[in-house]
Amino acid sequence: MFDDCYRGKRVLITGHTGFKGSWLSAWLLKLGADVSGFALPPAYEQSHFELLGLETKMRHFEGDLRDDEAFAHVMKEVQPDIVFHLAAQALVREAYAHPKATFDTNAGGAVNLLEAVRQTESVRTLVFITSDKCYRNVDWEWGYRETDRLGGRDPYSASKGCAELIFDAYWNSFLHGKIRAATTRAGNVIGGGDWAKDRLIPDCIRSLAQGKPIEIRNPDATRPWQHVLEPLGAYLLLGSRLEGKEGDSYCTNWNFGPGHSANRSVEEVVQTVIDHWGEGELVVKKDPNAPHEDHWLQLNTDRANHYLKWEPVWSCPESLQETVGWYRAWHDGQGMASFTESQIGAYEKAWQTLGRP
């Protein structure tokens, strides 16, 4: 896949112990890359990173991206060809509780990442991941384009808008003409191995595994849901294009997200999870003192559809089925390394059926 771009390449991932980072690490290993990662230790018991045994399959460096000297040392040691930047404080409610730490990580960490990249001669390609929440959300019904205003009224969203502005400054001041780089903005992702607090699917699975009712705060909140392999496949496709002969033409900002058909309310998603799990109960428990969370956010992906020929592979029902299937397999004691690889293989097969490289 991806024109065999990653085989034998030195690839460094920041945030490889996290949910998305562990899936990306597993996929790059499957593609034959020489993978290294820099991240904090896994934050949760039964982490996807640990379940897959990735510490023994790749070069694993524990560290905090806020420590610029530690990260620069790892970059010097690894001498990567390609960098995927995923490390972040990724939770909206956590950002309300600890705003300074969120800005230090998401904005300050971006500075440290970009400073190390510009000082490491081996780097040819950078895929810089932020979030769909980098946009100034004005609650309109159509999707945000890459040219729309950045910003945010909550600490998490603002920190991601900051990261985009920091990237733009480094790109125009130091990196343009030296490497190939692009930023990517993706929305809500679901998939096995996510154990973060205050995230819908992990909260559902914890309740189901303990035989407790699933409590939801905002049953009518609507999101476009996509499997974690969707944006990761897009990042890998973009990276392969940046590495190619025409790579300079892909050095811009990219939205990756599902279409309107993937929109589901929180209540609909929870009920689908219960149906796939085989049992469970849903309870609405609204919190009038809960911090603000955007009710609606949709991305316009015309740029990726047209220039990268990218679009989602799995429908929302398929994504939910694969996600619950992973957690069910974990709950039943199956080997999650082989199960995860089989899900990546199934996704690859569906991808290639659509005629993609």
C-alpha cells in the first residue's frame, strides 16, 4: 500500500503510546517501516500500546514534548526520514481543568517539535496532526474548509488553533524549501484500544464491562463518527504523496473526516454500541454545570477528495461494528495484537477494493 513508500524508512511518531499513535505504529510496522516513538508512558491500564507489545517491536523513547532538550536528543539519535506529530493533550474537559498544561503541551510542544525538525538534517517529510477543533466554531450547518478562520472559545480548541499558527510561522520562516510538510485536521475518531476518560465509546465500554448503566450528558449532541483507521490511512496517504516526485504540491492544510451520512447523535451511538455488545442500559443524566462543548462540527473534505482521491472506506455502522468488536474480543480474552493486525488487514483490503494505491 501507499506505493510501498514506508518500507525501510526511518519514521518517528510523537505520541505513539496514545490511542491514535499506537494504531499508527502498528500499521507502519506492518508496512515495513523502521519505527521509533517519543511519548509519555501509557496513561491507562490495558493500553493499546501495551496490549500490542509495541515496546518490543519499535524504538520506544519515553519523554515529555515540553522538554525540548530531551526531544532534540531523540531526534538526533533516530535521524528520521519522516515525522508524524500526534503528541497532544487531547481532551476538551481536561483542558478546562488544566488549561496551562494544555497550552504548554499543544502549543509549546508544537514549537519544540518544529524547532527539532528544522535542526535535524535527515527529515524530509513532516505530517503535523492537529484537530478539527482548530476552527473557530460558529455553529453553522456546512463543513469548515481549510481556509476558514482558526480559533476557539475553549482552551483545547484555542490550543489547536495556536498549533496551526505556529506551524504556519515555522513553515514560512524556516521549513519551506527545506522539507515537505503539511497539517491535517480530523474529527472524532472511534476504535478499539481507546481508554480515555470523558470520551463516549470508552465510557460505554467501561460501564458495559462492569454491568452498569451507561450515563450520557448530551444525548442530542451530534458528531460525524469515523473509525481511527480512516484518518490514519489519510495521514499515510498524504505522507506518501509528500515523499513523491510531486510532493511540493501537497504542502498545505488538509481536512479528513466522514460525510454527512456518518452523523449520529450521542444517544444513537450509545444504543448501537449496546446492540452490538448484546446487552446494556442507557440513562440520560444531564449536567447543567458542565463546561461548554460544541454541539455541532463538520469538516469539508473537498480538497482531500479531489487532490488526494481520498474518502472514508468504512461507513458509520461498519465503524461502530468494528469498534465494539475489538472491545468484545478484548473482554473475551483474545490476543489483541493479532486481532488489531487483522482489523488493519480488513481495512487495507477494503481500501484496495476501492482502487487506491
